[in-house]
Amino acid sequence: MAIDYHRLKCWPFPEVRHRYSEKDSMLYALGVGFGMDPLDESELRFVYEDRLQAMPTMAVVLGYPGFWMKDPATGIDWQKLLHGEQRLSLHQPLPPAGEVVGRTRIKSITDKGVGKGAIVVVERTVSDAQSGALLATLEIVTFCRGDGGYSSGGHPSDSLDAVPVIVPDRAPDAVCDLLTRPEMALVYRLSADPNPLHADPVVARAAGFDRPILHGLASYGVAARAILKTWCNYQPERLKSFNLRFTAPVYPGETIRTEMWRRGRQIFFRARVLERDLLVLNNGVAECTSLTNQ
């Protein structure tokens, strides 16, 4: 069954009301590595209820509509999906507890051609359930490797509106190394994606990995920690947007080195795992306010 552009573009996403607690905010922060140094008071504010702050990238797990691409009616070959990019715009700081409403829509569907796959961009807004105030806008870019050529039957194909960010060709202005915990995927999956690929060694080996891999969005959160630590003095309200492309998986326990370049209010970045000298995140750009001087 091939993608039906019109059916997919009008996919009936229900509104998702999501109530979360301070414990949920702390669990998310633990899942992206906060709290490894119990004496670091800056990180403690994300994992301890006294003056608790929510990690901005927690927006990626709020109001989530579930694994809707697995529905056969989408026409998508879900077993060949890759999470290509993640984009986040923050309109105001996330409260450490509350209730939000997630509203999802298909922004674009692009046919790359037979054997080349299709790209689906999904937009989700996260709003405060009581006031209606918009908290965050997310875009999830999914590479549907098995669905190229769907437009040959006359279906439309949208143009892509984003050009990958290219990091500067010079030495980085700052570097931040953050260790991931061996059990980090087991913790992160309690906040979001329960895919057994991140927990079950048998499933991981069947997928071609030596052991369970870390969620891409957990690596995303680790890179955001590096930005907050290096440029924002761990003040979450300073982070206004955070976009990147996924290039390779991380194994829990590896060290993620984030290399960063400053240009005005923007921080361009990429990340690699030191143990394998492998680029895992690329084409990153974050927008911040009141950056810490380096």
C-alpha cells in the first residue's frame, strides 16, 4: 500500500491533553543525564523539587500523538522509518508541572523518487490547557525510506522549506563533553518512546546493533544540556530554539562531545561520540538570549 498524499495530509490527529507532574519533569531530566554530579547545584535545579526548573527540550515528549505512522491506513512502511531531524521553537518557559494540549498536523510530504524515499514533516504545537498560551512548536522530520515514488500515480509532492545548517569550517569556540549513563535509555523510555530497541538486547541485535541504543531524542537532550551549560548558565528561559539532524545512534555509556560556534545569538553545533570518533548529531543551530561570555 503506497502513501495517499491527500489522505495523509488530512490525517485526523486528535487533540492530546497531557497532564504532567514535577516528578515527570525530574524523570525527563534524569533521562537526558542531569544529576550525575550530586554536588552540581546548577543541574540539581532540574532534578530536585526545590526551585525546580523544566528542561526546555521536554516539550518533545508533551502532547505526543503516539506512533501513528504504524497505522496501516497511512500507507507508510513504518519498519523503514528514520527520524531525520528535530526542530523546536520555545515561546515561553515550560512550567515544571501542569496540563498541556498537543495539536498535530502534517506540514509537508515530499517524494524523493523511487528507491530514494519520502520525507514527512509533522508539526506539533504545545499549549497551556488552562490559558491557551502557546508554549512550544515542534517539527519532526521523518525519512520514510520505503515510500519513495508515491507521486508517480499523480499525487502531489511538497517542496522542502528548510536548508540544512552548515557548521563553520574552523575550530569551535567551545567544546562540552557529557557522559551518558549505561542505563540512560531505560530511564528515558519512561518519559517517551517505549520501543524495545532501546531496552531489549535481542531486539537490538535483530536490528543490527550490538546492544540497545539510546533514543535519538535523548541524544538531542544531551546536546541541549551542553548549550545550556556552556552559553546559558543553565537558565532554561534563555533557550529559544533548538534544531538538529540525526546522523548516527549513540550507545548508552558513551561520551557525547558537542562542538559549538557562536554567531550573534545563534550557536551552531554538532556532536560526536568520543569512544568511536563518530559524528552522531549534525547541522545544529540553537538561538539563545543573554549568552554567557566565552
